[in-house]
Amino acid sequence: MQTAIFIYFIFVNIAAFVVYTFDKFRSRVGASRISEKELHTFSLIGGFLGATLSMALFHHKVSKVSFLLIHIAIMILWIALILYYFTQIDELNFIS
């Protein structure tokens, strides 16, 4: 089960990185964009690291304060969930 969760997080973070990067590309060429709701959904389902990496590398959505505040809230939620998992559930060896 833990390996499946780990693989899921790898997949969803790669997907989030690709989607955020694709949206940045589409913004540069003037094409239709991916909605902010869809972008946030990728972060909510666990792709917050891939999304953050794409935002940092390509300066995507970093000047839009409302987007950043929601993204930061999602990151804090995930960090809290991860800390809970490792402390309360006492899982010290996640990939075993």
C-alpha cells in the first residue's frame, strides 16, 4: 500500500508539473488557458510539489497574489497531513 501511495505521488507531481508548464506555454503563445480551478485541483490531489517547481522555474502565476495564497494554503494542508501521517500513525518507514 505504501509503495502504491509513493508511486501515486510521483505520478501526480509529474502531471502537475507538466500541466502548469503547459499552461505557461499557452499563456506565452496567446492560446486558451487552463483554468485556475483546474490548476489548484492538481495541487489538491497531491501535486503541490510539481506545481510549485513549475511555478518557480517558469515564473508562472507568481505575481498573482490570490492564486499564490490558495496555493500556499494547499501546501500547508499537505504538509500538515504528511506530518500527521508520520507522527500520529507512527509510520517511520514510508517505503517498505
